[in-house]
Amino acid sequence: MHDNPIILLFIKAPVKGQIKSRLAAAIGNDAALELYQRFVLDTIDTVRALPAPVRICFYPPEAGTTIRTWLGNERACIPQQGNDLGGRMEQSFAQAFSEGYERAVLIGSDIPELSRAMMHEAMAALDTNDAVLGPAADGGYYLIGFKAKTFLPSVFHDIAWSTSTVCDETLGKFKRSGQRVHLLPKLHDVDTKDDLRIFFNKYRTDPDSSSRTLAYLTEQEGTLFQP
């Protein structure tokens, strides 16, 4: 058994024209690719100092060479397996628990405002709750976590992924199962230009930020946010 939880970071291969399609439609494929790569690196910076191993779960499964060329070989990277997003998340949790981890927290890679404090809260919440969930402003969620003994695979079944009802549907499944769920603060994932502007306006004056994303937005403000 592992005393510390494991963090499962879900990412996509950084291929121009194949990521952040709604954002790319507004700011162009090159800028969307640059931002996505910065989202991922900022997220890795956020979680790597936590008292938990980080496993990078990439998609598509055949992108291993691309991922390792980008991120290096020192990080644990495995392909996502499953027929849809729910299946891939379920399989990632099941694998972690089969390896002896007693707690696992899965996060997405397009939430640049995810903080280390929120990750600490998520992991600590599993000491006294069955699960933890981080709602996203678009109706999805950016984080989900379980204890091995309270893992509920059904929360990944029959969900209308990429819609505004994902979080509510998931919470409904938790409620019907009688599980106690800790809710984190609602955050904006960045799927559109409006999402990007909200993030930038909220954090642009943060004097302590070392965010690669904010640095790029500051450099490109005149281009990205022109009328």
C-alpha cells in the first residue's frame, strides 16, 4: 500500500490543429498550441512539489514519443485507455488502485488557476470524505478524486461528456450512491477566448506569479485581446 495519494494528470498530445479547437477558432492554431503547452507545464509546476507522485496520462495512446520528446523521460507517463473520456478516467483510477494506492486525484490540464492550495485541499478532503470534485464554470469538472475503498466507477458511465450537465450528472450519481463528496471552489477551464480573458483579468496583477501562461498573455495582450 502507498501512504501518499497519486495525482493523475490528463493531457493531450500538443499537435497543432488538434487541441483547444474552440480557443483556436478565436485566436489561431499557433497561439492555442502555445497556450496549451504552457497550461500543462504550469500544472506540472503546481503539482510536482506536492507530497504525492504525479502520473501523466496522455491521449491519444500512440503519442508516447511526442509526449516524451516534449516532457522528457523523468516523469511517469502512460497512455490513456478506454472508449471515451469516462472510460479513460475509470481505467486510470482502476490501475492506480490496483497498484496499491489508497487515494487518487485526477486533474485536467486546462485550468491555469488551479493552485497548490486547492490540490492540498483535495487530497486532505479524502481523509474524511468518499470523494472530491472540483466543478468547472462551464458545467464540467476539473478534478475528481476517490479513496480506493469508495471508488465509484458508475460516475463515469452514461455521462453526456463535453456538455454543461456533466458536473450535475456526476453529483447526482454520487447522491444516489449515498457517498459523501467534498466540493472544491468553482474554477474556469479555458476553452474559449472569453475564458482566457477572464483568467488574464483576474490574475494579471499577481506579483508572485511565475505562470508561463500569464507571461505569454502579457506579451501577446495586444494581439490576443484586440477587438
